[in-house]
Amino acid sequence: MSAGLVMRNGAQRQSSSGKLRTNANSSDLHAVVSGLRGEVKFGASLRDYTSFRIGGPADVLVIPADADDLSQLVKQAHASKVPVFVIGGTNLLVRDQGIRGVVVSLSRLNAVRDEPNGVVYAEGGVGMPTLMRHAISLALSGLEWAAGIPGTVAGCVVMNAGTRLGEMKDAVKAVRVVDPQGRFIDCPASAIQFSYRRALLPRGIVVGVWLQLKPAQREKIERVVKEYLRYRKNTQPLTLPNAGCVFKNPEHDTAGRLIEAAGLKGARVGDAQVSEKHANFVVNLGRASAADVIALIKKIGRTVEQRTGITLELELKIVGQPRRV
């Protein structure tokens, strides 16, 4: 769930002192990516980097070779006042006009390191399914709640991802970020304010997290994970592109129940559809645009508010260049 610095809405946005150049020219961008060891793609479509399979182009997409490569990128972007956005893939809708500046994928920051006393360090680009399997192989409990969540470690920290079984905050021991000047900062969990689908972190890109897990019987962990995966498969549209829950659950109720009660299951705008399996999911039937999804979200919010008086709050993050009117 991003762009260089951690924004209040859960995305990580890189800002720097002074005014950002939201329309950086080609020479600015080439200067920002100069000397990097990772992959650099100008004009790359972002649809392949989101679970929704929706999104316009990035001015330039960078896949840093490692955390040091990312640090160099951030320093150079800071010097040129070019914005950096870290794309996490899930819980994200990228507008059709794409994202200006530099977009970063952390996919090569994928190392996992075991430390004493049940502590595991995972880099920000590690997928939660990979991390959960690693924990199970060590008979370590504490990540069962993540069964079926396709996001990355960094995204799950930033949005304090969770399910009815638990949340990311339950396992976080410390977080490592690269700050706007490219410096590494380690922040203990005690200094982070976690709340429902939100974590107030130091400004910077999450590049890794230390997790405190607990020894348990491997068979018991596997049983819990298997049961929860079965539950998710039966109740959520895991076979169609989506970005997880669209709305946060209001107090003493669920967004899915309210949307279903409003008669919106199966409602469509273009190829964006309210899931017929779980009403708090919007799925891409094949060719949905971001504009289709946004129009459907507005329809859902308007209808629920008219019928119940409840204003649904977005859990989904909508990012990118707004459409010019």
C-alpha cells in the first residue's frame, strides 16, 4: 500500500524541502536516475504493477537493485526536487493519467534474514505470502492473519494491514526507512502510532521491518492458515483483479453489509463491478479504467449515504494525475 514519504492516507510519498517539480522535464529525470544499478523504465505502464491491473504511465519507473541503490535515488530526487512515489501494488488505484515524477517498485528488496529469539527481518519488497511461508518453515507464529494477503511488507506496515485474526502492528518490532535525504533511520515500534489501517511513521520509504514472532507448533500454524485461506476463498473474489476492501468498516457495522443492503452487489460502471461475492470489493472484469472504478465508488458512497445517512470512508488509496477538465 505509496510514494517516497509516508503520507497520512497510507501511501508513501517522497517530498523534499522546497517546492516539488510535479512536471519534471526529461533532463531532470535523467539526472535523478543517473548512476543507478537497478532497472529504469521511462513511460512504463503501471497497470502491471498493481493488483487492480489498472493505471496509466509513470514518467519513469525505477526498480532499485537494493536499499543502497534506493538511497542514492532518493538523494538525487531530493536534490532535483522531483517527487518519488513507491508503488505497492495492492490497496491502490492509479489514475488513468498515471503518476508524474519517479515511481519506485521495491520488488528487488526481497531479502529475509533470521535473527535470534524469534525475530525476522524482511525487506520492504518481500511479499506477505513469501514471508508467511518462511515463518511457518521456522514454526514461528504471528503472521497467520496475513493468509491470502498479496501485499508487500512495506505496504502492510504503512497501512497497518490486518484481518479479523490480527494486524501488522501485532508483530512489528522496528521499522527501517530511508528518509527524504537518503539516510537510513531505524524506528522502534514504540515510536510508531498504529491505528485502524494507518501507521504514523517517520517521513521516508519503508525499506525493511523487524518482526517479533513466537515459537508454536508448525501443524497448528498451518491449520489456522489453511482454515483462513478457505474462508477468504469462499467469501472474497480472489480470482479477479481487485485492490482489497474499498471502504473502511464504520463503527458497529461493516461496509460490505451496508453496500449489499443498498442493492449494489453486481452494480457496474464499464468493466468495474461491485463483487457479487463480497460487496466491499470492486473487481476489474477485464478492461476497467480508473475512471470506471472512481465513478462506481462515488455511486456506492452516494447510494449508501442516501439510504442510511452513513458516510463511508475510503480504505482504497487513489493516486496519480487527476483528469483535466
